[in-house]
Amino acid sequence: MKTVTVNRKELFDTRTPILNTGTAEEMRQRILTYFHQTFDIDEHLFEVFADESALYERADPLRHPLIFYFGHTAVFFINKLILSKIIDERINPKFESMFAVGVDEMSWDDLDMNHYNWPPVDEVRAYRKQVRNRVDQVIKELPLSMPVDWKSPFWVIMMGIEHARIHLETSSVLIRQLPLKYLQPIEGWNLSTENGDAPANSLLPVEAGTVKMGKDRQHPLYGWDNEYGQHEVELKPFKASKFLCSNGEFLEFIEAGGYHEEKYWTEEGWAWKSYKEAEHPLFWRKDGNDWKLRLVYNETDMPWSWPVEVNYLEAKAFCNWKSEVTGRSIRLATEEEWYRLHDLAQIPDQPYWDKAPGNINMERYQSPCPVNEFVFGDFYDIIGNVWQWTETPITGFGGFKVHPFYDDFSTPTFDLKHNLIKGGSWISTGNEATRDARYAFRRHFYQHAGFRYVESENPIVIQRDVYETDPEVVHYSHAQYGPGLHGFPNYHKVIAERCIEKMQGNTGRALDLGCKTGRSTWELARSFDEVTGLDFTARNIRLAIELQENGNMQYIFPEEGELVSYHQINLKDLDMEALTGKVAFYQADASNLKDLYTGYDLILVNDILDEMYNPARFLNQVHDRLNAGGLLVIASSYSWDEERTDKNNWLGGYREDGEPVWTRDALTQLLSEHFEPAGDDEHLQSVLPYSKRKYEVKDVEVSFWKKR
């Protein structure tokens, strides 16, 4: 496949564009150049094949063959341009389906043995040329206004470009696992030839400090959805290894029998090691008494001073062994600890480099190099050389939102099974080589990744960023916090506003009875000093408490068939951060309330009257729970149902002596002894969504009652 004479600067010295400077036409040219450089470097990597039949071999049984990735990066552009309605015609519908999905690696014990009828390489190459021409045309003709941001059509173009740069790296890892007989040297690649003894590693102090993570929407560089939001942590002092763990240092673990001692491995790690029958890192090969290291297209005598490349499970086992032999508490760095090292070193971000400060961005080498070659203050290789595994499973920061045109980029990895890698490798380019890049892989997965170890008392905080899927809870969450439903105002916000207006400034304590996931409770707290939210269903209350305690909650909403959307609700976005101390949520039975729920200035019976099994009992006692002059608000659609309320306990909705009994009349009769009407009844519409186009609209009658 060798066809190109290499211009190293154009291929290896490129930077992700700064998106908020210059004129629109300057930006258009900047993105156009970056697009073609990206297409070139992607195809340059595939010149490694001396025998193109290798593209149909599975380098890794958990991944597709390389022909898939050769087509996938081009298909991605067309599929996203179609999805965003920037273009409306496909180039090759068959390819745009075949090469669309199947990128993420499977679990190591979940082999996909399906066989695919992959097309010839020449057809895929011709398709790539068509895509290049079509995207070139789009970039030249699509209206562009500055700055280019998350909502800009050009963000979709940048998404395709940066996606291709990710696969430059992942494809190179797969090529590295193919037999050498299929491969040939790549023109212009500069492999490090330095190979001394492994330097003696040591733990150096890192001072305490505040780590701030997450970008805002005005950030000048392209970012994936998981990079945005806010996360701030105070770190205690800790110690970190001066160097990345080298091949020479890792050899000590192997020679000490580390791959045969279950005690050093996590349960997951030992299961993987046993299944794979691993005796050493994947890219190592024993040759008699010597060791060899496999690189992308060649093999070399083991460079003991280079960083070891392992998966998380091996790195963790090494740390556990190191703890035993040193008597110190050794582990991998957390994401926050890596950021602390980065911030103390004051490393400029990629587009602002004069020259890459480490072995990164393909500017220095097209291979790893010694761990003591690139220094950042007291430490080496804070960025570059190889990625660094961390102890931190990836989650979203506070304020996380998925991009509508790539809704499954991050959220499938928020399962506590994907750990973050930080710092980039020698082949990390574009977004991957920026400070805020956040990529995560399954712990058994191989990347160009090694590790740095630390001795630290900082806790490993696992953010359980789990998305709620319980249908009932999801429906109420979307109704209360979602983006708005079919032109109807948010009932849960409006009912609280009407209660506040009726109180005429006399706000003290309020009870929101039937609060579901809590939106009306929060809205009442904007004016009341103290608000208690009660609901019969523990699942609803759990999400309300999660929002209060964590500042956010997540749910997955079913849009259409198997299509879903991911939602994170944040107090900051709702301007409710200051209200957390004013609300409290509890599970309670409205028909049998405990005596402690008394002394309120407002009680809102929030569309729950017809869900009580004994509503009359509640109404006959409710005056005892209100302060003198307090307000009772009853909001209900009077949808009586024998599955919820025995018919003998209905307040209306039936005939007596042949005449209709209406619930509103029954309320007057039940409440007149202790209450007087406080204004005319009102009608609000409450919407409960089940999917994108299926929803229930209820006409809720609201009556107001002042305690005598």
C-alpha cells in the first residue's frame, strides 16, 4: 500500500485547531487543512501492509479485522453528516452500515465469532476517496460563523476529524499484534534507538493542592462530551514515581513469579491472566535467554529503559507486589493525581507548543523511548511516551451532557469497568494530546499504555455515575426535569409557582406530598425556608436524594424503539445549588402520615389524591398539620381506579341513589368545617412522557383552601 512520499512536518507536526480566533474564512481553511492532514496520516499508517490479506486477519479476537477500521473512519463522517442533516444523500449505504458499529472491545471472555463478508481493499480505498471529496466540498461550502463551538455545524466536521485521530492510535495497536510477515517499515518513521539500562526509580514528593478539572463551553479547543463540566478536589501531599515503570523495573515482578502468585492480582485480573495464560506483557517475546519487544511493524532487542506497556490488570498486580516488597502502600495514580503533576509542571496545551515537550504528537519518535529522556521539573514523561493507567473508572463531571450527534461516545463506558488513561503516547495526536483529554478502556485492554505508581493517602473516590433505567422513575424524571414536552409548560414548576403566589409572601415551612423525583419541592424552596418532599415510592425519592447529595442525577429516556437519550440533571443548571439545605426528602404513606409531619404553612397535595388508599382519612386530619391561616392546595385529575383505591374509599366518580357524585363537591363537604376557599379553582396540564411521541396529558384541577 506504499504510495506517498512523506512530508514529516505535514504529517507529524499538526495541532488541533484553536476554534475561537481569526475570521470565518481563516477558520474554514484551518479546518480544511486539518481534515486533509488527518486523512493523509490515517492512510499513511495503512502503508504498513506488505500483504493486504492481513487486513482480513483478526489481530485481536476481541476486535474486528483492520479492514473494518480502514472503512470505519470514513463512514463516520458520512453517518454524522447525515444525522446532523448537513448532507442528505449517502455515498454507499451498504458500507455506511457495515463499517458503522463494532468498535468498542468486548469483554475478554465474550468472543464474537461472527464472520463478515468484508469488501475488497480497493473498493474501500475508492470509497475513502469519495468521502474525502465529499467532506472537502462540505467544508468549503457550509456556512461558517465564529466561534466554532458545540452547536456549530463545523463541530460535526471536527468530530469526524478527531474521531479519525483516535483510530490512528487504536489501529496501530492492532497492527502491532499481527504477524510480522504481513508488514513492512513505514516510510518516514523515526524509531528511537536509545537503549540503556533501566534507570533506578524512586518516589518523589508532590505538594498538596487544589485540582480543577473540566472545560466550559467557551473552551477554544474541540472536546468530547466527557471533558465538559466541573470537578474540583483538594489533594493531600503524596509521592509519585520519578519515571514511568520501565521494562527493566517490570522484569523484577516477572522474575519474582508475579504472574504465578494470585495474591497480587484482583479477582478480575487473576481470571483474565488464567484465561489468557499470560506469563508476561503482550508485546514481550522470550527468545532463548533473551527478551524481544514487538513494535508496530518490527521487533527489537528488549529496550530495558523504555516504559513497559501493559493493561490495567497487570499494572495493578505490579503495584500490589511492589507494596509487599517495599513495605509501602503503592498503587496507580488517580486521575486527579495525574492532573496535579501536570499542573505543577505548567505544561502548555498542544496548540500552544513551539515543539512537543515530550514524546507525543508523533513529533519526536514513532515509538516509545527511554523513560529518562523527557523531563518535566522533577518528573519524567508526565505527558507522552505511553499512556498512564489510573485507578479511576471514567464518569461524567458535574454538568455532563451528551452531544446529540454522538450520544454513545462516553455513556457506554460509565459502567465502572472502563478505567481512565492519561497523558497520551508517542502516537497521540489532535485532541488526544491535549490536557483535558479523557479516554477510558476496559481493564484487560491493551493500548500504548503503561503506568506511573504513587504512594498516597488520598482516597480513591469512585463516582457511581449510574443512569436510572426504571421506567416509572424515568418517566417522572423526564416530566419534571426534561427539556419540555410538546409545548406544554412544566406542570411541576408551575404548580409550585402558583402556591407561592397564593401565599402572598407568607412563606415558612411547606410540605410537598406526592413529590415524585422532587422538582416541585425544589421550586417551592425558592421562596420557602424549609420544604419537605414526601412520596410513597422509594425509587422516586432515591433520585431526589441523589440530586440533593451529589448535585446531579442521571437517567436514560426511551425515545423510539431501542433508541434512547441520556440525561444528566444538575442543580447548577437549574440555579438550585443554594437550596440544598432547605429541602428534605422522605418516603411516606399519605394515608397514614406520621405525627412529625406537622407545623406547615403550606401543604400541597400534588396529584396524589386519587392514588391514596384512604383519602378521606388524610383530609379529615390535614387541618392538624397546618398552622393557623395555612394554605392547603389540592391538585388532582380525580382519576379513580380500583387497583389503587378501593371503590368504597373513592371521594367521587360514582353514582349514589342514581345521581352523580363529583369529587370536587365531596372536597367541599369534607373540608368546610376547618377550611374556606382561597380563590377560584384553576386547571393545569400535566404531561407524563413514555417515549418521544407517546405521552399522557392530564387536566389537573387545583383548588385552594385556607385554614380557618
